[in-house]
Amino acid sequence: MKKILIISDSKVGENFIERAIDTFAKDNIYYVIQTKAVPFENAPPSRFKFFEFDPTSLYKISNVLKMEFVQVFIAMSSAADIENTIANIRVTKPHVRVIVIDHWEMDLEKYNVVQINTTEILASHMFDYLPNVPVVAQNVGLGEGEIMDVLVPFGSSFVYRHVGVIEQKNWRIVGIYRGGKLILPDERKMIHPNDQLLLVGEPAVLNSVYRAIKREIGQFPQPFGTNIYLFIDMIKDDPREIVYLVDKALVVHENFNNRLIIRVCNPSDLKILDYIKSKRSEKVALDVDYKESYIDDIVLTDVKQYDVGMILVSSNMFSKDKMREILFEANVPVLSLAQRSIEKIKDAVIVLNDNKDLEKISTTVFDFSSQMGYNLELLKKEDEESVEQDEIIEHYRNLSVIFSKNIYVNFHNDNPIRKLSKREKFLQCIPFTESVLQGKGATLLSTNIEELYYRLNQYHQLFIPIKI
């Protein structure tokens, strides 16, 4: 049986004793010293022993301290009484662990005690109520932020997503608080607005997850980054298309309140370069690389340096295996620009399949299509029964209410690639997964719409990462 000593003459001490009474711990026996007896009617006599005397008296407290205590808790209303009581304890018990409630920021270092600074605790608790600040468990586990409580805002990217489709690497959703009740989530549990998510994981990872949960519509290209980035290689890009590529990038850029960074490598046509320079402005910057540098070094360095949130490249550039690997590593959305007009696009189209990654890209699709003024269309085979696809449609319909944006589910009985190849004025939205990295030779017999992206690369395509 562990003996614990509580010394109290304050309201904090009384509340602490009441909580100890209410919390059953059969291995603990509490000895309580009070300067003035306060009755605790619910205290079981087998676990609580009460004394009434002044603990600043060495003679009186030394009699109690003849017993072996594992811990001593002190909650008193006078700083002087606390210091005298600690001094008395150290005479008899120099090594017992002493925990002190400190309202005054006392200097007790010489007594080797644990001080609970009430000012810091109250300020920390008030800080937890600030909006857009993660609440982390400070007295549970390591107390380093590995347990976090996050409120899901109405327009969050996590709203109406199923728990099972949220990639949880080095972190987990272990609880959902909704309507004053705790829900233990399974893979098919859907997250609602104003849910509180209880998260466990590595602190650095949870901070990223927190920002992703708090991300709301109208912020694209956040949370991937701030600026738009156009990559041009004058050797590998068709010289006849570079001017049009720049013009298309400028059209896209007009819809976002950020900077457009135009990166030119291997500048071999001065006339085209002069044209690009003429487009520079306060929000359009040009960075020319005159050295023979590796493309991956340039792109990946620029993504960090310029805080890039979306990369624009020609469809010809995106078709190169090495370039797709570089763009995949960059982990930001990539807009592959085809040779046709971008001003005439009316619809953003998603081809449905059983891939739950389509839920992971949903908020980005809504955000991008809203800012670009596109309709949102889901393309589904009418004769294909799929619980996964039905859940994806439900997810997008729920989001359409939140974002006040209608979606259209287009049922068809044709091959989706064949059906889309007969259309005009659309942008295809695709999860940017490792499937996209496959070479054409490896996908000849594939039916995976991500692997077969190149069958529609004569149209503009938006590739969206699925990682948080």
C-alpha cells in the first residue's frame, strides 16, 4: 500500500482531496493534514486518515513523518507557511518527493521540490481556447504534443471524409467527440463539421495534420504552398508552344491571389526569352538558369525557396518519366497544360473508380474548380455496382453543400477514356499516386485510370498529391 501525505489549508487543496476521494485507487492510503478541519463525508476511513494541526510546527509534523510516504502534496494559502512546512519535511525526510502548488513563483530550488506554477497553468489553459491553436495533452504520456485534440471547422478538408481513406502514417485518429459523446472510429466512420478529433502520433507530424484539418476553402494552393510555379526547359519544350504555355500560365494565375514564378532552363531562344521578360510584374517573377543544372535539383530547390503550391508544366514535359518522378517528389499539385485553349474550360472532371484516393483529393478539387470557375463532374459507369464509389459520391455531395457548389454525377455505359476523348472544354483531375509514374509499356493491359492518364494528355490535367 502506498502512503501519500496531503497538507492543505486552501480551496485548491480541498478540491484535490475531493478528487482523490472520487477516484478509486485501492493501493493508495491518504494521510491529510489540515490546519482547520474540513469534513469530507464521502471519504472512506480505510483509505483516508485526517489530522488537524499546524504543519509549520516541526514537533507536530515529525510525528506523522515517522511513516514512509511515497509523495507529499502541499496546497496552502501562505507562501511563508509553505516554505516553513517544506523545511520541516526536509529535516526528517530529505529525499521524499514533494509537490507544491505555487501561486507566487517562489524560489524553492534548494528544497528539491516539484513546483506547479498556477499562473502558467491558467495561462496555458486560456491559450487552449484560442482559435486555430492545437490543444495538446500536457499531463498525459510524454507531454510533448504527441496527443492532440483538434476541432474540425465547417469548411475543413477533413469534413465528410471517411476515417479509413485518410492516410495516417505515424499518427492515428483514436477518438471522435460528437454531441458530448466519445465515438471510437472505424474505417467507415465519417467525420462531421464541429467534431473534435483525438489524435495520437509524432508531434511534428501532428502539427502538419493540424494545419491540414484547419485548411478551409478558398485558400488554394495552400496548404501545399503559397505561389504558382511554371517550369520551362527551352530544349525539351516545343519552342513553338512556349509562348502559349506562358500565356496559359498567366490565365491560371489571374484566378489566384499569389505570385507566379516562371523558371526558364537552357535559354536558347532570345526572342522567346524577351517575350517572357515582358510579362514580368509585381506578381510575376522570372528566374533564368543559365547553367547546365540537373532538373531535379532546380525544381525541388525552387519548390522550397519559392514556397510553391502548384507547378505548371507542358503535357510534353509531364510525359517524361524522370520529370514525373521529380514532380511526384515535390508533393504539390501539378497542372499539366496541353496545347488546347485553357480559357474555354468549363468542367473539372473526375473519373470514378474504387480508388478511395478520390476522397483525399476532394477538397483540393473543390477549391481549385471554385477559384477557376469550373463546374464539377463525377463520371461513373452506370452498370458498375460499387460500395466504394457510392461512398465517394456521398462524400462529394456532402462537400458540395458546405462549399455551396453543385456537382453533377454523369452516369454512362462507355469506356470513360473513350467517352472523354469525344469531349472538349474540360480538365481531368487525377490523384497523383505512384501509379502515374508507370511507363506506357507497363500499362498496356491496365484498366487503372491513373496509370492510363496519358491516354487523355491532349487535355489539361490536374494531378493532386494524396499525402498530407
